[in-house]
Amino acid sequence: MSQADVEPQAVRAAERNEKTSIRNLTVEQVSNLRLLALFVAVAAIGALLSHGVLLRPENLSNILQQNAVLFVVVLAQFLIVVSGGFDLSVGAVTALASVIFVGCIDYGLAVSIPAALLAGLAVGVVNGVLVTFVRLPSFVVTLGTMQIGYSVAKMWTGGGTIQTGFRGATLPQPLLRFYSVDWLHVPLPVWLAIGILALTALYLRSSIGHFLFAVGGNARAARLAGIPVSRVRLTAYAVASLIASVGGLLFALRVGYGDPQAGTWLALDSIAAVSIGGVSLTGGEGSILSGFLGVLIIAMLDNIMNLLGVSVNAQPIVKGVIVIATVYIYSRRRS
Amino acid sequence: MTDGPVLSLEGIDKAFGRAQVLKQVSCAFRPGEVHCLMGENGAGKSTLIRIISGAHRADSGRIVFDGVSQERYTPAWARTHGIATIYQELDLVPNLNAAENIFLGREPLGLLGRIDHAKRRQRTLEILASMQVSVDIRRPVHELGIAQQQMVAIAKALTVDCRLLILDEPTAVFTQTETEALFALVRRMRARGIAIVFISHHMDEIFAIGDRITVLRDGVVASTGPIGEYDHDKLVRHMVGRDIAVGQRRTVPADAEALLEVRDLCDGDLVRGVTFSVRRGEIVGMAGLIGSGRTETARLLFGAARASGGEIRLRGKLIAPKTPFEAVQLGIGMVPEDRKLDGLVLRRTVGENAAYTLVRKLSRFGVVPWRRVRREIAGTVTELSVRPNRTTALVARLSGGNQQKVVLGRWLAAGVDLLILDEPTRGVDIGARSEIYAVIRGLADAGLGILLISSDLPEVLSQSDRILVMTKGRVAGEIPGDAATEENVMALAFGQPGAAQRAAA
């Protein structure tokens, strides 16, 4: 047997060991484990407090359905946080996309859907160019485009919500049922969110997506390794806003209209979700699933508090405490 | 006070981990004397002055101040007893003016604990007048030139009754006039009975200002005595005189294909007309002092900085890489000087860090053949015997030597023709070092051209087929590998007059 035949076997054996030995887990996998533990703990405590209501299938289905938009938007936020920034404009992109989607519905879905997505993409490109080439902090850039995005959406509708296109067409009836149909006991919007998750994971396995972790972890070293840092960053911003505009489509399907005030909470909720998910807020680290789990934890907390009759005014206090506490725990682990 | 030394060190030892940096160093600093410390990069000068300033504690040995041995020698104690250090990196607050900086934390107070601005201003002017220098004390110090900033830093040292002043390469970025102004100040301070420790890489400066010389070599005092006992040759001999193991070397035929040709490459004051060539299969060493423009030259070749003039030819074709991305495309790779800052993404894994170039090379339209990448990287990691031999280990957890192997591994599979190595074995232990040398030689044998930048003379001498010596942004001379000695390389590096001719001869 030649040497060449032996070596791949050794490599395969090594790969098998990696999968089985707990010491070999990567950063992301370890934080996923802790996150899973947190998730199970919240679910168990919630089930106990709500006398089992939390875990009833119809309640779970409700939680997922109500948070489908956040499930999508957190993916966008995840990409930008991994790149070492923050995207405050995700909510504005969602609002703008919902307005354009409904506003162009007279021309048919074949026009209105691409129009909404293109608007989102445009915001992302502006964000990306300002962050990458003009070298402005992402926090400030997206704060600006957030305000501009909301303002453009409001100018389009005149300030209120928008139910019809220019010539009075509304969203087609079959589409409005999208939110109420289940497949395998899971609502269709959640399936869509899972689909977007799969596409995002695919993007992160492409070369330009894979490099995002390097760029977010150490941009100088990434550059000197021959990674096209600017291209990687710019693409991330464009993809993120594209994803956020899908969130806008979902929003419009849920309520049946476009709303320039949609998603004012999304930017901060999505940042909270990725923090709870253990994604490093300084960039370069984190798993895409952890963002999803982060949303699930936040959603369950909301639901538990509703079931227990906690005042709506008091609920954010609990959320705030949880966010700070989890980030504290993660920071302790790193040091 | 007697005529005895202000401060003397007796039998100082200092180790960092397993590296013994200072061994039984003894040294005395007398009032009214300029005491020059000399030695190669890494000879232990910086550690020694950090011990004098209290920043480091000696492992053993005594520090004697005014004839009394000091047990608890701390930075604060040193400062209040008039021992001041002016590091190359001045510790001034850039947006404060000279007066504010000089009295920072010791502001003269007036009624009710208010800062007495008038008094502070007055005392600042007095100090500057006593130094016979003029500095605009209203402007924030970052608006002043570097030499003026240094005067402010020295003035700050003089606010307490200064007994010992340490100047760490004060002239490194000075013009001739600025240097002369500093020397005039040093002479006045000497006349006032202050003991001065002066560190410089420029021999002409040492001979112009020094009274006494101590030469450090590999952490021991190689030689010490009054300046009159030394000349250029003797100094160089004491600095470098040690045995070195010569590695396997070969002479690449002069008619071998020239891979890289650089002519008159310029970038501001740092690179001022660099000309040289690298042939296929050849390891070209680049020696020189820190700040001689070697790293800057490398960055120009790799597209990490833009040249202001000159030309670069690769395989005979004129190139001008604007980014490292372009340089890699052209077939140039670089292992940067600062592994942690520029080389690695510390929070990612060994495999990822080693695979960046491979991912780029193998992906088509963004699609990465992950299975193949994983297999090849597992092979590279094994081949370089990176420990632990696991691609999923966090690269931050590895030792310096293994981290460097990961950076090196990145270029093995990249398919580059020219590899620039900037200080490839800094902070790397002996074992990993020889492994790295073997890899480098292997790459050269495979037909790559290697540019090996190193401040470690034995390394350059033992590994290079040909040695370029840079001084002040230029190639001062070129020496064939077997003709090179520490003496002739150092002589060129220190810009000693006539050295180039002698080396060439």
C-alpha cells in the first residue's frame, strides 16, 4: 500500500475524532452548547410557571409565527455584528420594503417583490460603501440610513400605513393566508425564515462569506493574508439589507399593509438576540444558529410574561436584565 | 553627596520565561558623565533601562542609589528620587500644551485647591529657560515637532531634582540640526552634574557625546570603558563577537532567472531608492537596524503601502500592486513582522488561519470545495508539525513558534513565486526555529525566491545565500553569503564610513 493511500485514512480518522471529542469543539460549538442549556432552562422554567401552557403545540406555533420577522432580521444583524459592526438600519429597511411591496402591487408580484428587495439592497450598498470606503463607523452610518429609510417610507405613504398600490390594488387574498397556513405543524412564514437561514448559511460557506469572520476578527491580518477586505465587507452589508427587506415582505403579509413605522423595535431586538446568542459584539465570532436561538429565547420570555399576566410596561425590564446578564456571563467566559 | 556613582547596578539577572535576557550585568552611572549603552537589537538594552526606571524587577542583583542598596525599587521611588526615562514613545498627552504636560498630576495649586495657571506657566518658562530651549507653551504638544516634544518630555523630567536621565534612542527620527540642539542640551545637563544614560545606534553620535561606553551582547556586558579606548572597529567587534552556526547554504548561479527586480523604490523618508534583485531558488537575507526601511520596503512589494517612485519587476514584468490581494494574485506572499497584530486572526482556528489563501485559490465563483480544503490543510498542519496537530484548535492557544508555522503554512499552498518573510523567527523557540528554517529552504529548493528580513544576525548569516544590508532607507551594500561576517554586516548597518568598499573588497 502506498503512502498516498495511508494518509487520507489518517486524516479521516482525525476528522472522526474531532467530531467525537468534546475538547475539540470550536468556539462556536461551545457557545452553542451553553446557549442550548440556557434555552432549555428558560423553556423548563417557563413551562413550570405557566403550568405547561408554554410548551403546548399551538402556543409554540404562535410564538414562532409572531416572531417570523425577527427571525429573518436577526440573520441580517448577525452578518454585520460578525463583521465587527452594528446595523441600526434593519428596521428601517423592513419598513421601507413593506411600503414598496404594497405600493407597487398594481404591477403584480413579479414587479413589487423585486422592487422591495432592490430598495433594501440599495440601502445596504450605501451602508457598505460608507463603512468600507469612506471608513465611517457602522453605528453612525446605519443610524443615518435608518432615519433616511424611515423618512422615505413615510413620504411614500404620506405618513400613515398603505393598503393599496397607486391604482388601488391590494395584496392578493391567497397571499394573506400565508401566515395562517401550517406545514408539518410549523407556520409557513417560519418555513420562509428557515429557508433564509439556509441561504445565509450557504453564503457563509462561500469564500466571500467565510472571509467575513476573518475580516471581523482582525481586518489587518485578513488584508495581509490577501483577503479582499473591502469586497467582503461591502457584500456583507448588501446581503444583510437584502435579508432585512425579506423581513419587510413578511411583515406586510402578516398585517396586510405596508407600514413606515414597522420594525422600530427590530434594530435593538436583533442586537439583543445576537448578544443573547453569544455572538461576539466585537466581531469575528459566532454561529448563525445562535442568533436564531437568541430570538427564540426572547420570544419565549415575552410569551411567558404574557401568560403570567406581567404588565406590558414592565416586560422590557426583564428583557433588559436578561440581555445584560447573558452578555456578562459570556464576557466572563472569554476572560 | 560624594563623587561616587548616582546609581549602580550589581550583578543584575533578568529572565522572561525561559529566555535569559540579562546575565550578571554590572554598571555604574556617575554624575556629570554621559554613559552610552550599545548593542544589537535584542542585546538587552531595553530591559536594562526598564530595570533602572523600575518598570521591571531584576531577578537577582542589587541596585545601589547614592551608595545605599535599595530593596524596594519601584517606578514611583525612582521617579521621586530623580531618575527619569525618556522613551522613544514619549508619554505626553497630545492635546495638552507643554505646561499642562510638564506638571501633569503635580499641578501647582492655589487657593481652594484650584490649579494656579499663572504659577504653572511661570515655572514652565523657568525650566525651559534653564534648558536654553524655546517651546511654544500655548500650543498642544501634538502640534509641535517631534524634537520639541522631546524637549517637553525632558523638561518634565527636570521638574523634580533630576539625578539620572535616560535617553532611549532620542535621535532616531531627528534631523541633523535637531540632533545638535539635543546634544547641546545634554552637555548643559552634564555640566549640572546629572548622570546621563544615552542609547543610540549611530556610532558617530556615540563618539560625539559619550564619556563612557558599555557594550551589551546577548545579555552580558561585553565590554566597558572610557570612550577614548574605543574606535569604530573595536565597538563593532565587541557588539557582535560570538560564534554562529552556519547552516547549509548554496550559491545560486548568477545567470539564474531573476524573479524579482527592484529599482529605485521610494516611499517618503523611509524608503529612499532601494535597488536589488532576488533569483529563483535563492534566499536573500535583508539585514539592517530597526527603522532602516526593511519592513517598509517589504510592504511596498506586497502592496500594503504605495510606492512614491521606482519600479518593481516580477518575472520581468513591471508590476505595481495596490493591495495585498493584488500582490497575491501576482504571486507574492508575505509573513508579516507582527504575528499577533498582522499575521493571525487570533479568535479563529488553526485550520481557518492556514487556509485563507487556499480558500481563495480553490474557490470558483465563490463556491469553496470545503472537503478538499480541509484535507489539504490537515496535510499542511501535519507537514509543518504544528502542535497541537488539530485544525480546530484556537490559534491564540498556540505557542509563538507554532503560530508562526500556521502563518507560513498559509503560503505553502498558495502557489506564490516570491515569499517575503519579515522577522519569521521573532519570539520563536530554538526547536521551532530550525523547523521553520527547513521549510524556508524547502520552498527555495522548490523554486521560490525568498526575501528574508531579519534583525537576528546569526539567522541572516546562516540562512541567506546573499545578504543585503539596509541603512537609512537604502541598500548600503550586498555581501555573498559565504563572505558575510557579523563584522562586515554590522559595519554596513551602522553606516560606518568606508564599510561598503571594504565589504565589497
